[in-house]
Amino acid sequence: MHRRRFLRKGGAVGSAAAAIGLAGCAAVGGEPDHDVGMVASGYRPRQITVAVGDTVVWENTSARAHTVTATEGGIPSDAEFFASGGFDDYASAEAAWNADFGGILESGDRFEHTFTVPGVYEYVCIPHRKGNMYGTVVVEE
């Protein structure tokens, strides 16, 4: 169970308990402990550049449900497909979302993927693709 989901369901009592329960939700210095946040209508930042072998962490920082799904034809040909929910291709991820919200990332949920092939990777939030919720990961040598 994710820390934020646990806190949401457990309902920490009192300000001291809440302060203790939330310790560690952000990295030192107040910086977020994720690489890409999901706001109501977009990914922040919309584009990120990483090195081969780096792991990108997406976190849903909004109250709306989202997905992270590589676009069809939007990743290098020899790269591994990635999608929240662990699907093998875009069509499967889209069908799962339409059937039963497969791949859903609720508020506070995270998804991560390690990039092993250099190139440009385009991804989308399936339920908000018509609202232009797309992002890009540029992977450099």
C-alpha cells in the first residue's frame, strides 16, 4: 500500500500524528520525490531529459485519475513499451482503461520505468488524451 493511500484511509488523528505520518513524503529541501507530476490537465514537466539507465518516477499529484502510457509508434523501435498497469502495447492499455479503468493511477499513486535505449519517448494519459495530456522523455547516451 502506498504511504499517501494509507494515510488517506487511516486518517491520522491530531496535528502531531499528521506531521509524523507525512514525514518523508518530500525529499530534503522541500523538492518533490518524483520526476514528473500529474496535475489536473497535464504532466509537469511536460518534457524531461534523462540518461540511459535512469528510472523516471511519475506521481499523480492531482485529484483526478490518470495513466502513463507510451504512445503507439512514439518510442524507439527497439525500446520496451511502458504503461501504468503493465500492458504490452497501447491497444491493450486502452482496452483495459475502457473496460475497467485498467492502469489507473489515483491521487498519490506512482509509476516508474527504467529507460535502457536512447531516443525520444512519447506518452499519454489515456482518459485525457483529447485534452492534450501528453509528455515526452528524451533519453540520452
